[in-house]
Amino acid sequence: MAGEGRRGEDDPDAEVVLRPEIVVLDDQALVPAGNVVRPPPTRFTHELVVDEPYHLDRPDRAAEPDGVMRAGTRVALLHQGRDHCRVADGRGLAVEVRRASLRELPT
């Protein structure tokens, strides 16, 4: 009997797997190479004491931040400036944050 026994076509109790529609993200969804540290740090020097918005290094820097690093996030200090520091989190995301938002971890 051709076609008998195939699941899903004639069997109302057959399991159905639904998949979302495929969406191709535009270039804005990519993290610029300058914001990625590989391998990501495993030793951290500071943590954020407040939620800290950040911008990725993009030429068309928007007024809205690209994301927020949450208070308590441990980071490795990459570069220290007067008002801002460049840090990397455990995922390897490297961004600038306000120096005042960092607390040094005990060694």
C-alpha cells in the first residue's frame, strides 16, 4: 500500500514540528571585529557596580546604546583612560565603559 504508514499526512495524532521562518540579519546585527577578543578573558580585574550602557565601534554610532553590561559583570581591563576604560567580558565582548562604573576586584 503506497503511502500508508507515513506520519503526519493522514494521521491526526502525528507529531508536528514547527520551525520559525528563516530570517537573514543585516550587517548591523554583527559585532565589529574590533569589539571581539579571542580567546575571551578568563581572569578578571574589575566588575561593574552599575548597569552600564555601551556603544560598539561603528562609524554611524547611534544615540541609543548597542547594549548594557549589567552590574556585577566581571571584566578584564584592556585600556584605562581618564574618564573611560576599555574592558572585555567573559564572552570576549570589548567595549568602552565609564571609569566610575568599575570597581577593582581583590587580587
